[in-house]
Amino acid sequence: TKQGLKMPDNFLWGGAVAAHQLEGGWQEGGKGVSIADVMLAGKNGVPRVVTDGVLPDGNYPNHRGIDFYHTYADDFKLFKEMGMKAFRTSIAWTRIFPNGDETEPNEEGLQFYDDMFDALIENGIEPVITLSHFEMPYHLVTEYGGWRNRKLIDFFVRFAEVVFDRYKNKVKYWMTFNEINNQTSWKDPHPMLQNSALKDYSEDEAQELMYLASHHEMVASALATKVAHEINPEMQVGCMIAMNPVYPASSNPKDILFAERAMQTRYYWGDVQANGKYPNWLLKMWEHKGFNIGVTEEDKEILAKYTCDYIGFSYYMSWTVSDTGDEWLEYDETTNHGDNPFLKQSDWGWQIDPVGLRYAMNWMWDRWQKPQFIVENGFGAYDKKDENGEVHDDYRISYFQNHISEMEKAVVLDGVELYGYCPWGVIDLVSASTGEMAKRYGFIYVDLDDMGEGSGERSKKDSFNWYQKLVKSDGVDL
Ligand code: P53
């Protein structure tokens, strides 16, 4: 085995999931229909189709998840056996406010998470909770047009206040909006719906709508942070950023400049949420494009005053760009990427880049000066069971060894402050981008296929034992 660097004793070695990708029980306990409930399964290279409401014969994998709604108590025993100290999941907004615009919450939904958090705490596992993880009430899309509508700020803050108050003695670590910056790819309808509940807009208005919706989300996030601290000053409320570094394809200064603008474009959300204000280049760009985002003086004050407590982030891959010759340096995430000759890709075309994690942690530390929390990192792969029914996922172990080793250097050698590490999909679940079960991330195998066929039985992969040893040794036994 490899030798790692010892991490601090209180470091939160954990695992991460999101409600809509594993709970199932989509109509139980008074739950409303979420945007994940109207997404059909796609496949590797085949995007997921969003339907107009729920169609009778569609294959909607998020309706089933891995039935965690009923199995969590047993699953937590396996988590404990693995040594997990933290578990990141989300609260499905639709279990608490089924339509999103009610004034009173649904008690059955609140009770469900009370029981779940109790079960976690009994197993010595700290809950880490995301408020909005790609699973907003569908009603907010059809009735209000999603986050383009300022009314959503009130709905979100009400939801946040209810759960902060209810779980104030059980949950310390929170995040507001999952991967808020995925909508950098505003030409792709998928993040527009998942992040901002935007549907039915014209191509010409997409980019402006994205900035408008994001503005409302960031004001809502700041107000939620304010409320959290009023309820319990101990609570830590993070932003949540998808960290995919964008590199210049060469040392040509034009490529360097363009890549820097790509970074500024992808991470301005962090600038607003951590530093409390919009960067000048973006204000200039809005002016140039004639965008009217309607940032009020009051909004500015809120953003400046209630910045996030920490930077939650996911890390899977890095990208490469070359200068396009555009004077305004406009970065188009859907067309500007090239392959990096130094890196290999997963079966889904995600470039594997462990060193980029150390680079990114240093870059964020310098820019935002806030503690960090890696709340996703992992390797989606086709796992095969051998004749004894075992999964030997050495490729996954090696992905984790290489990434964790760079994370440890960022902390121990570079001094970046890091709360913890929660690998994604600690138990197999439905993929967000493709809706497949076949794209597996877990240390724990779940016997279910893309159509939801299978026993649902859980079993340990080789990576389970590997992670258990790693945690026991505080990161030394890599
Ligand atoms: P899946 C795109 C790029 C990077 C991460 O992704 C992304 C996405 C959106 O799909 O999402 C995060 O399941 C997300 C999780 C998701 C995980 O990464 O598409 O926060 O919900 O499951 C992995 O392979």
C-alpha cells in the first residue's frame, strides 16, 4: 500500500449522496413532485428527457432510487462499520413543502428526517446537509417559472428557516445550493432545470435568465445564512461549488488569459458568496450585453453581510481551453473544451486529474480565505461482479488513492484548512446526469439495474475494506 500523510484527529472522513438519487418513496409521507421526478432515464451519451409532468409509462429512476427511504437504518450500520464520521445528504424540499409555496410545512416529512438524523447520530455519524440538491418542487417551475421569479427567495428562506429550527440541535454543517455554478453551461437545459428550475425559455434569453436566477439564489443563500446564525450561531452554512479547474492548453499568454477568464466565469458564484460582491469584469460584461439583472442596493448589502462560512465543493475532473480570439474573452462551456494530453478519461469522458485537486484547493484558499469541505469526489464506473459475486474495484481504489494523496498534501504541506472529505455515492445510486444505475460510485454495491430490476441487496466492494483501513489510520494507510 501507499503511505499517506496523517490528517488531523477531528477530520471528518465521510460519504456523500443526495435525497433524490437514493431515497425513492417519491409519493410517500406526503411528498410532492420534484423536478427530479419528471426526468426520464438517459444513458452514457444520451441526455435525460424532461417530461411535462409525470407520464404513465416513463422510466423515472428517481422515483425508485435505491429505496433508501425504507432501508437507511441498515445502510447506516454499514457506514458505521466502514468508519464513516460524516454523512452528507440533502433534505428533499418536496417532503417539507410538497409544492414549495405552502405556508405550513408537512409534519410527516419533518419527522422522517428527524428519525434519519437520530439514526445517524446513534451510529456516531455527523449529518452534513444540503438544502437544494437538484430536487426542487416541480410546482415552482410550472406556477412561478423557477428562480427567474423573485418570490422563490421567500419560499426558499421559509424552507431553510423551518429545517434550521427543527434540526438546530442535530445538524451543524449545512449547504444552500448544490453545485450552484453548473449553470455556467447555460446552453445545456439540464443544469438550467436542476439548478434554477428554468424550463420553457427561448435560446436568446437563456444566458440572462441564468444570471438572474443565480442572483436570486445567492440572495436567498445569504438570507438563509443570516437566519441560521440567528437560530444557532454554531451552525456552519457553506456554499457549494463544482470545482473543475480550467487550464490553458499551452503557455501562450493568450491561452493563459482566456483560461483565467474561464475560471473567473465558473467561479464568480464563489466570489459573491464568499467575498460578498460581484467582480467588476462581470458587471462590465452584463452592461456590454445589455443584461438587466436588477441587483438592488438592499441585495448588495445582504450579499456583503451574510457571506458563507465555508466552501463546500465537489471535485471530479479538470478541463482545458484555448483562446478563441474573442475580445471580451467570453467562455462557452459547451464548446470551448479540448482534451488534455496528460490526462486519461473515465468511460463517461471525465478527465481524471488528482493533481488538479491540490491546485484547486490552493487557488480557492488564496481567493476566498475560507475553510473548505470536500463534499464530493469519486469515480463513476461499470462494476462487474465476479463468479463469487464480488466486485474488485481496484480502478476506484486507485482513483481515491491518487486524489486523497493530493488532498493530504494541500492540508499538511500547504496549510489549506479543510473540514472533511465525503466521497460521492458512498453507496451505489442513480446518476444525476444520466439517470443510470450502471454508472456506479459506491464502496457498497446495490443490486439494481437501470430499469430498477434486482434484489436491492447491499454488498461490500473491495473499496469498502480499503476505505475502512484508510479512515482507521487517519489517512496514512493509503
Ligand atoms: P453523475 C456534472 C458535472 C460534475 C458533477 O455525477 C455533477 C454534474 C451534474 O450531473 O454532479 C454532481 O451522477 C452532483 C451529484 C452527482 C455527481 O456529481 O452525473 O452533485 O448529484 O451525482 C456525479 O455521474
